[in-house]
Amino acid sequence: MERPEAEPLGASDSCQAGEAEPGTGLAEEEPGGGAAGTMMEDCLSKKIEITVSEAEKRTGRNAMNMQETYTAYLIETRAVESQTEGQCSPPDSLWRRYSEFELLRNYLLVNYPHIVVPPLPEKRAEFVWHKLSADNMDPDFVERRRIGLENFLIRVASHPIICQNKIFYSFLTQEGGWKEMVNETGFQLKADSRLKALNATFRVKNPDKRFTELKHYSDELQSVISHLLRVRARVADRLYGVYKVHGNYGRVFSEWSAIEKEMGDGLQSAGHHMDVYAASIDDILEEEEHYADQLKEYLFYAEALRAVCRKHELMQYDLEMAAQDLASKKQQCEELATGTLRTFSLKGMTSKLFGQETPEQREGKIKVLEEQIHEGEEQLKSKNVEGREFVKSAWTDIERFKEQKNQDLKEALINYAVMQISMCKKGIQVWTNAKECFSKM
Amino acid sequence: MFFPWQQCFLSVAVPIILFPPHGKRSTKFSGYCHVQIQDLSLPNGTPVDTSSPASSSSLLNRLQLDDDLDGETRDLFVTVDDPKKHICTMETYITYRVTTKTTRAEFDLPEYSVRRRYQDFDWLRNKLEESQPTHLIPPLPEKFVMKGVVDRFSEEFVETRRKALDKFLKRIADHPVLSFNEHFNVFLTAKDLNAYKKQGMALLSKMGESVKYVTGGYKLRSRPLEFAAIGDYLDTFVLKLGTIDRIAQRIIKEELEYLVELREYGPVYSTWGGLEVELAEPLEGVSACIGNCCTALEELSDDMTEDFLPVLREYILYSESMKNVLKKRDQVQAEYEAKLEAVALKKEDRPKVPAEVEKCQDRVECFNADLKADMERWQNNKRQDFRQLLMGMADKNIQYYEKCLMAWESIIPLLQDKPETK
């Protein structure tokens, strides 16, 4: 594993053991990443069953005291043991709306920057083909969102680290006052500003190469999945058209059969099969939406990957800046001590022009600088440790994520193939039936 | 594809009352007759014993024609194949080989092979319409092709045309009256058709002339029910076919647009596969699979364009020409009624109906008989043709789905493949 090369010369590496920052959950992490299987034993998902079982339209007043309509989702939790014992204990349940899910996720993002945090289903319907509504209140959209939110909760609960978070647990179990509790943690203040992150991305000199590669990968993944989703929506649109036009055969065969004697029956019944064919596309495409949703999840996961890379870049940049700062202070100190001016400085010039400092003044400055240098060295040490810890734990989670991704996407592709096979079989059935009707003409 | 033919002779041309048939099967006729005007020989070259012009009563001796001819009773087989391009200084055109095999006495040889171009078919059809105005003449594929829109020399276009021309000649060859037409005979046999054409231009067939109806604007009193029914039927039939044609065209258009999107869709999986390690093969597999589906879809829409649409259009043309024949029939009847009325108004002593009016009556009844017989043939053929056409359409769709099914089923094992097993 490479170390970030920004470690300034002479900095001691004596601090090996990581002093974890409180609240990041690093202290709870088990060493030696890898086998996620053993960690799963501890996962919340093994202890409780989580479902988002219902969605309901609500009206209420928003922050500006204006009436608004929104959808609330019912989260039900049930202890797993109670199931296996054969008892059907009633689940605990509470209602949450989408914005609360967003709040939860943002909290997790800030507090677990080294984790690839599962994404939420999309806020607004995108990549729709024309028959799908882009309206957030549309029942099909709400239904798919319900499933997406459930999936999100299960993913979080299945993650060995974040499932242990108290705020998450409260989200599932504490109806009132949860929002206040989250805000009281002051996590928003800890969040890195976007501008700072952007700055770091451009200016960082020696990020870990794996993260750079990962960043490129997640950019390309986003791009390719977006493209795929866009084209898939167009494909769905066209396929819909093909099937629906066949419905017109139904009507004209019926009209034609009216003027025929022997051919009439065959035509009429064939026409009926054409209607069946035209109608079948609705279910087919609805099923395909689930596939699209699976792809979308990984589209958004790419963004989560990106976030981890950004955090690394930020930390690395921070480290580099601190090292640079320390180096320049040391140099200043040296200059003052030896009286030589290595680099041009305004102060140096002005003091030359307006008179030299007194030895006491110089001593004072040196002392201040030495203090600062000492502080800086301590800070640099801890930043180094932090950085290395971050890289280690982030990379563990990234490996876990890769496994998950490969498995999930393989399954998604298999399901897609199965859907196609089913569609082909239905097509064969319908046309075989129609052919038989035609043969009786 | 030639059926084994047997030494059986059919006198097809005249009603059974004049010439009893030989051969294994006794064939019967539903009142086919010729428009006989006393002194003239029939245009088809068949020598006929012209006893008294068939009066209405004898013509009414109808016997049913067994139209379900199988290979045993056929004695004339015609095929159109082998299209060839001819490049001359003045023009470029296609000729087709027309092969005939027959045992009929009207042909000097048992086999013929000649080359004909579309013009020649067109000429034949016009001649048939002229000389057999009481019969339904099968349609030809459309004559004019917009240059620039369709490539007249493309394989698909030529093949579509060849099939239609083949059908055209087969329909004539199967027709108990038309197949004995002199022009048809010459078309099938003459080495130099152009010479015959020029000869024919000079003198119009007398039969044709006599049968050219005076469209004196005679008004029809009452159309016999059966012909009114046929007329109504054809009107609706043509409409429905038109609708089906439009639907089929629309489906092809939608399928092609679907194909365009699929062609972009497949490769994206491939691109994605390039980014991945473990997923590379599965993604590549899906990409290839979609490619196979594209090929299958293209084949489907090509088939529909080449095989389905032309036959539909042919039937629309057929129906239109039938309606024309019905109109002619109406005219003949109207003329007869007008003349009859004129005679009645004269209130002369003569109880006997003048010969001219009797001629008209004969014409009417012959026309009706021919037309009715042809209509029945047409209905039967139509039924078979459409059964075949629609079953063919269903078949092509089944084949399309079967190809896609195979493609998707074959990648399931690839997708399920665990990395350890590799």
C-alpha cells in the first residue's frame, strides 16, 4: 500500500496506532478488511427486518407556513428472532418523508467519509420513456420510490460499519424529535465545502494512484450507465410503438370478418390474439423498469465512490498544504537565525530599508516560529496518520463495494435476460395462436 | 417445380353439352361460355362447333367446375425465374425466363423456354383484357416505379417483381378459359414476340371490336342481387385491405425505428464491459446478444416488405380491376334493357324479338355466367392466398422470436459463470 508522498522530510513516523476521531466509527472497525462475510454477522440486517411497506399522500405546512403536498413512507421494523419462533409480532412502524431520508444520508456522508454510502432513489424521475410519467406524485413513480427507499435502508443495515450508527437506528425507531437530534449533532458544520473540495481536486499533487484510477472509473461508469439508461428508454418507447400498432390489426380483422363467409371466424379470432399481443407490452415494460432502477442505483453509487475519492484528495491536499506551510516556517526560522535572506520577502526588504530589527525582536520572532513549527509538526504527524487510516479503511470498503457491485450487476443482467426470454416466449405463443386461427380461414 | 402430367385432354373451352371430356376425371363446368357472335371464330383459336348460338336455356345448364385441381388434372405449368439484366445503348432492363411444360394439343412442343420483359407481360394483360372482356384478368405488379425512390435493379425489387409475374402467369395458366387464349399461347412460345405484337397492332381482333361496348350512357334498371352484393363486398374489401396495408407499413416503420435504437443500445454494453474486469464477459455477451436480435429484426422487416406488402397491393389491384369488369357487365345489361324497351315501345305486331336484341341478351347472360364463375374461382383463390399470406406473416414473427430466444438463452450460462470456475 502506497503512502501519500506528501510526508515532508524528517517527519517522524512514530505514530502508528491511529487515534480515531470520535464519531467517525473508525474505532469500531475491525482490522484487515476483506471478508465481509464475517462482519455480516454483526449487521443490523441480520437482527431486524426492515420494510418500507406503504406510501401515503399527505398535506401539511412547510417551513414557510405554506401548504404543500408530499408523500410519506411507512417504515416497519421487526426483530428477526420473533419471526423464526413462529410468532407474528406486530412490527414497530413510523412514517418518514423523502427529505428525512436525505437528511440521514447527508449525516452518514459527513460522518463516514471513507464509506461508499448507499444512494437514495432518484429525487425526480429521469430517463423516462414517454409513457412513464415524470410526475413525482404519479403512483408508479411513488411505488418504485418506495422500493428504492426500502432497498436503501436494507443496504445501510447490511453494511458492517454504518449499520451500528445510533442516528440510523433512531431513524428506524424514533418517531418524534429525530430531525432535531440529527441537527444537534452539528454535522452540517463538519461538512466540507464544495468549493474547498473542488480546489483540492485541481491542486493536489500526490494523491494515491488507486484513488485517481477509481475516480476515472467512477466518472466513466456514470457516463456509460447514463448513456445506457437514455438509450434503454428510447428502446422501450419504440418497442411500445411496435406492439401497440398491432392492436389495429384486431379491429380491422374484426371488420373484415364481417363481410367474409368461411374466412370470418379465423380472422376474428386471430384479431383477438393481436389485441392480446398489443396489450402484453405494458407488463413487459413495467418489469423492465425494475432493471432500469437497478442500473440507476449503480449510477448513483458511482457518485458515492466519487465522494470517497474527493475526500481523499481533500485530505491529501490538506496534508500537502500543512507540509508546505511547515517547510516555509522552518525556512523562515532558519533565515532569522542565521541572518541570511534566502528568499525574497517584503519584510526583509522593508527591514533593510527602514532599519534592522533589534536582537530582542528577532529572538521573539524565532521563539514564536519555533512554537508554531512544533505545533505544525504535531499536526502533520496526526494528519499523516489520519490520511493513512483513511486510505486503509476506505480501500477496505471499496473492495467490499466492488464485490457487491459485481454480484448485484450480474444478477441484474441475468434478470434482464430472463425478462427477454419471457418476452420472446410470449411472442411465440401469441403468434402461434394467431397462425392457427389463420390456418382455419 | 413441375408436376407429373398425364396424358389427359381437356376440352376446356366449351360447355359440356357440346364436347364431352375425356380423361380420368370428369370435369364439369359452371357455365363458362364465350361471347359467341355467330359467324366468327373464337379468339382463342380453339375450333368450335358452332351450332346455334347458345340460347339462354341451354346456357342455364350449369354444372359445377371442380376448381380444386391437383397435379393430376393439370396439364399446363408455367414458371417465371432467372432474372437477367440487359444493358443496351438506349436502355437497361431486366428479362425473365418463362418456362412452359404442357401436354396440350394447342402447343406444338411439350416444353418452351423464352425470355420476356415487363413490357411483354403488360402487353399480354392488355390483350387478354381486350379479348376476354367478360373475364377477370389477374393483376400485374405496379408498372411505374419512381426512380430514385426505389432501385429498379436491386435484388429485392427484382425478386419481388419476379414472384408477382410468376403468380400472374400461374393464375392465367390455371384459368379454364384464359389459359387457352391465343395471345397467351404466343406469349409462352414465340421466339420473337415483338414481330407478333406488330402484326397484332394492325388489325384489332374482331372479337374485341365486337365486344367493345357502346357506352351510350345506358342506365341500368336493376342490378341483379348477386352482382350488387359482389360490388358491395369489393368496396369494403378494398377498404379493409388498404387499412391492413397502412398498418403493415406502420409496423415496419416502427420496427425499423426500434432497430435504430437497438443498434445504439447493444454497443453501450460493450463499452461498459471495457471498463470492468469481472463483468467484462457478461456485458460483452449481452452486447452480442442484442446484436443478434438486431439481425433477426432486420430479417423480419425485410420479409414483410418483400413478401407481405406486395401481395396485399396485388389484391387491391385485382379488386379494382374486378370492379371495372362489373361496370362493364352493368353496361352490357343496360344496353340490352334499353334495346328491349325500345322494341317494346314500338308496339309492332311482330311477336318475335329481333335478332339484335337476342344478341344482347346472349351477351348479358354469357357475361353473367363467366363473371359468376370467375368470381367463385377468385373467392376460393383469395381465401387460399390470404390464408397463406397471413400464416406466412405469423410464421415470420415466430421465427424472429425464436431467434431472439435462442440468443438470450445461450448467454444465461455465460452470465451465471462464477469466476472461480474459469
